Amino acid sequence: MPIASNNINNLSNDSFTKPQTPLPPIRKNNAPPGPWAKSDSEKVKLYANHLAEVFTSHDNSPNPEVEREIAALTQPTEKIKVLTLQELTLVIKQLQPHRAPGSDLISAQMLQEMPHEGYQTLLYIFNAIRRLQYWPAPLKQAKIIMIQKPGKNPTDVVSYSPISLLPILSKILEKLLLKRIYRDTNRQEWIPSHQF
């Protein structure tokens, strides 16, 4: 029997999405097994402690030879030209609308539905960042989510990998600047031959 078209129209997009399943409780200590972390705040602390244990920091001391080469390359450079509304509009239209938002909770769909005045304001902000050569701290903050590794025990903290979700405004600005650098500069002058 055919389904009436009005029944199909009444279906919402939510009926086709995968149901959300809550994360299971996680053991605080695996050897010997400790108490369970059940609340979200307990899980966050457990993940943070685990990531702090496995994180290895890089040596941030500058290499004098590299510093001299960078200084020599950056002395006579031209400033990056002003970003245009056409470039911004094109990058925003190419965004995937259903990707997860970052720490600012701004989604691609929100930006794609933004009025023209919003695009102009965003362009003004991006050009100010370009002109001042200063990347604002909020655009560097990532939202970390833990994703279970396939086939791993869901109650073990080591079974999860961190995924960083950057603010979408940061991603847009990166794309704009990368296109501008590639188009307006001679890459042979600023990319060492051993890099690719």
C-alpha cells in the first residue's frame, strides 16, 4: 500500500538521525580496578588526568640557526593583501553544514544563513586580524571530545582518543589566509626545499 505524501511531509529530519547513546561508566583505576566514574564531571577529570599522563611536550627552545633563517626570510616580505567579501562568501558557501561546532558553538549552517551585514562585520574582523598580525586567543581554543577506539573496552579510559574541534571562524580565516599566501607570494622564497 503506498504511503500518503502528507505522512512523508510530516516526518522530521530528526527521525533519520542516529540516536545518541550516553557514554558508559569508566573505571578510575584499571590495576587494581577502582571505583566507577559515572557523572560527566568525574569522566572529564579522568580523561584529563589520563591525557596529562600520556602527553609528551615538545622541546620549545628555539634553534638559533632556524631563527636566523626565518629572520632573513621575513625581513623584506610584503604584507598580505586585504581579504575580500567575495573570497569570504566563497569559503563560507563551501563549508560542510552538518559538521560539529567548536568551542564557540557556531555552526557552518549558522554562517551560511547569516545576513549580508554579518558577512561584512566578519570580513572587517578578519582584516583587522590580518592587519594587526595577531591571532586572538579564543580562535586558538579547541573543544576536546573523546571518541571510543573501534573494538576497545568502553569502560577503560585508554580506549578513547581525543578529537579537537576548532572554532569555525578560525578554520575560515586559516583557509582565507592560506589561499592569499599561495596566490600573492612566491612560495619558493618562504618554503624550504626539504618541506612539502
